[in-house]
Amino acid sequence: MSNLIEDLFHGNLRLDESIHPEQEEYQEINRQISDLMQDYKSQLSENEYDALEQLVDLIGQSTSMYVEAAFEQGFRTGGRLIIEVLAKT
């Protein structure tokens, strides 16, 4: 059995690789995104499509930063909750 603290220390803990949204719509939305990007690739000039890809990449980076901050906030809140519960016993 893996030791969580050791995995964390050695950088082996990759939570982002184990995230699999459970909503049924998730795969469908990703398929729609892929289809739309293919449509844009065939309709736009190369420069316009490159600009669109740059926009999508920036949105992805922004979303990743937001998700990271939300994770940190949730983790801290969970930690505070545990401390509060344990302090009452």
C-alpha cells in the first residue's frame, strides 16, 4: 500500500490525473468542442484559426488556475473543519 505522505514528498501524487467528471454530459460536451474546432479549422484562415487556438489555450490556462485555487480553498476548508470537529471532542 502506498504511503500518501511519501508520495506527496516525492512528487508522486498527481491528483489531476485521477479526475474523471461523473456527469453524463462531460463526454458529449468534449465531443462538441472537438467538432466545433474542426469546423472552425476548415472555415477560418490559418491565421484566424491560430488566433482561436491561442484564445482557447488562454481560457484553458485561466480555468486551470481557477480550479487550482478552488482545490486549495476546499482543502483548507476541509482541514479547518477537521480541526474544529476534533477540538470539540
